[in-house]
Amino acid sequence: MDTVVEDDSGDYYCSLCQEERDPRSQVYYCADCKYIADLTCVIFEVLNILRGDCKDVHFRALGEPEIMVQDSAATSNAKAEVQIKALDSLTLRGIMNTLSEEDEKRLKEFLAHPREVPHELGMSDEISPYTEKNFNQLKERLFPGNLVQEKRITPYELQQKVVIVEGYMIPWNLAPILKDLFSKYGDISNESKLSSVLKGIGFFYLCRVIRSMLATRVTYATEDLLGHWFYVLNVVQRMGFKVDFAMDRLKRVTQAYFGFQASRRDNDILCFIDERKKSLSRELDELKEKLEHFEKHYQQHDTYLRSTKSSFIKECLKDASKLDWKFVGETLL
């Protein structure tokens, strides 16, 4: 059959969430008990069937032949095809909405891990503040457990369709990154005790950060980016993921970032000093020019006083010398 008809009312509802459903969308249907559920509400149970966790279960997609889910290799391609159809309408939002209360609580705990933000990177009395002491301050700010830089999931990301990579559901645009991770490091979450759904969300956060790191040149890294990358790696590390390879790389990048900042700072200081020297040199040239002008004026005036004084001026100077410290009215009486 290609449709599931509940009754002749024309209304279609999910038996699990009791919300109205689209009759054209994939559903889980039990003919014996007349149970019809929207696929997003029971996707994880369906995936367990597809993985073979439930033996001898008859399963089919609308418009497709029935298959018996077994462990034989002959059915693997058919299972994969049905699995793709089952995920066709599932988005990241759907996965987030179907988290159990326990998983949702644990995810919030991971993302809201309490941290203390230490003091800002301070300027020292030295010409350049980029010393080993300042690098240690930077490490305290950035390294896991100290700086919260959470980047919330955007509405666009929530609308992304999901695919399955190595048994984990992840948005399709991050699937190539997850495949490469498994190819190079294997399942880095295999020691985690979390549910596969919560692990998938952990892989989403990790792959999103790795994509950001792959797209950012070291010279363009910022303290905010480094803080966010360390924050997410710390989150997935506490979820039980083995991410030492990423942590080691990020610590090395942080040293390079500090080196770039130190170099830029030193160059800025040298440029500032050079510009100041040029400015002072220009001021000095102007002062020298003014000094030469006043020296010339002084010599001209001195020559005039010595050689061209009139007899009248000489008489005035003579009287000034004689009457120095005398009273004005002296000799009047």
C-alpha cells in the first residue's frame, strides 16, 4: 500500500505526539494495533530496526517492497536505501526535539559547564607586553575550563537535513568532515557512555568547529575564535570524545597566534617610534631655522648698537647712567 488511511475524516494525527501530521510524509505504522506515528517521533526506534538490533522485523517504505531486517549481507543495500528514505524528512531540529529528558539535561550540563573567567591580558611596564608571563595569562583565558565562548545553533542549521555517517546522524553539510574523522581516527566516541543520539549532537558541535578551523588561516585567528574552539573541544572531551589530536593542534596554533601578535606589536612599536622620530626631526629642523633667524636678527641689532648710534642716543644713555637710582625731584629744592 502507498498510503495509510486512518478513517474517512480527512484528519491525520500522530499517535505519539497527537499533533497533526502531513499524510504525504513517512510514518511508522502498525497494522495490527492501528498505530500511526510521525517518523520524526520514532526515528530512533526505526533506526534500531534498520541497524539490526531487532531481528526478523518486517519493514517497508511507502511504495517500496517489504524487506525483512536481518543481519545478512544480502539485505544491507535494501536497509541502507530504506534508511535514506526514513531520514529524508528529518532535520537537526527534529533530532534536538526528540532528545529524551535525560539526554537534554545532560547536554545542557555539558554546554553550561561552570567556569571562572580570569583577568584580562594586561599591559606590562615594558615596551612590548608580549612576554612569557603574558602568554601564560592568555593560556589561562583560552584553555579548556576557563573561557565560555558558546556559539548557538542558528535557525539555518536547525533546518539542515541529516544523514547517517558510521551510525551517527549529522547534518548533511558536515558529513564529509565526520567521514574523514572516522577514516583517520576511527570512532573517537567509542568510550563514551552517552546515547548514540547525544553522541551525534556531540559530533555536530565537533565537526562544526573543525569546519571553522579548516576555513581559517592561522594568521587570521582571533582570541574570540580560539576561545570558542577551545570551549567546544572541552565540551566534547567531557562527553567522552578523544579529541587530544585537536587540542594539541589548537595549543600549537595558540602559540603561533601569540607569536603573530607579538610580531605585530613589535612592528607597531617600531613604526610608532620611527614616526615619532621623524616628527621630532621635523620639529627640530623648524626650531633650528627659527634659531638661525633670531641669531641673525641679534647680530644685526648688536652691530647697529655698536656702530651707528646717534649722538642723541649716546646723550640719553649717558643721562640714564648718571641718574640711575636718583630721585626724580632731587635738586628741585
